[in-house]
Amino acid sequence: MDLQEAKEECERWLAHLDAQKERVHSLQRVAAMRRRGEMGLSEAREKIEEFDIRAPTVYDGSRLADAIRVMLRQI
């Protein structure tokens, strides 16, 4: 792995983290709306299912460790 590939791998990891954060914020908004009574239970469940359907991605961190090693050698 060269430095450019290491940077790209780190960018993929950061993008994965951003997607996770967005999912959490979306779930928090649904929970808040449900607590305030702005959304029924069935509607809240539907929204949560939508998040689960489009977001089940897993990041394979095996290449991230290699990327970090390459980048550390550069500094």
C-alpha cells in the first residue's frame, strides 16, 4: 500500500463514520418526535425500519491498520 492508497482508505473510514453519525441523529430525531407525541408508534417503527434497511453497512478495518502504518512511516 502506498501513501495515496492509505489516504483513500482513511477517507473511506471517515465516510463510514459520518454515515453512522447521520443514522444516529436520524434515530434521535424520531425518538424525540415520538416522545413529544408528534409521531405514532407505528410510524416511528416504520422510520426505524427504513434506517435499518438502507444503512446496514460494515466497515472492514483490516486495511485501515495497514493505511495507518503507511501514514505513520511518512511522519
